Amino acid sequence: MLPPPRGSSLLLLLRLEGLMVAAVTAVAYTRTGASWWLFAALWLAPDLSLLGYLGRPCRAARIYNVFHSYFVPGVLGLSAFLLHAHNLLPVALIWANHIGVDRLLGYGLKYGAGFGWTHLGRIGAAKRDAITAGL
């Protein structure tokens, strides 16, 4: 499966979606009254999933995708409301914000072919190699 062509309106839409998620979660986080130190401390936590790339790329992609999909922070946020565990909501918002910013910057969910293959197109060495090959 080939990624969408550069300049695709679909890629623009997905990046704008990331921008919107990042903006909404930042505003919602402000309204929780939680510490911005907590925000700074936890913002990069989902990227610990990159350690999976020390092993097999296919397994690493699965681990990365679990930590970079909206499903888990969504469940965490919903749990905060249903269980009246208000301390979970800021964590869910930080997590979703991280994912939104990643999408805005073009870091998408990974394919098993390697880190550079994402649902938003190729990044890093995979992108350079594709340009060199004329793809």
C-alpha cells in the first residue's frame, strides 16, 4: 500500500485535525486547574513507547500505536467522568494533546515495515529513500 501523495488534501485534513485536538485539549486542561508542571512532566511519556524499536519493528509498531491512538486516553477520560476520578482527566488530556501535536507534525501511526512508515506518509530515512527512488 502506498502512502497518499505529497500535498494531498487528506494529509492536510489529518494535520488540521491534530491541530484541533491539540488546541481543544490544551483549553480543556487549563479548565481542570491542574499544574502545568504536570503537563510538562507527562507530555513526552507516550514517546517511551519508542523503546519498543529496540526489538522487532512489527512488535514495536504495535506498541507505539497503542500509545499513540486516541483510544486509551479516551477510555481514561471517560473513566475520569464515570468513576468521578477527576485526577485522571488531566492525564488523559495531556496524552491526547501529545497525540494531536504528533499528528500535526506528521508523525502518524506506524506500519510494521519500520518507524518511517506511517499512516500520514513516510518520515525520516524512509522519506529520504522514497524521494531518492523517485516514489
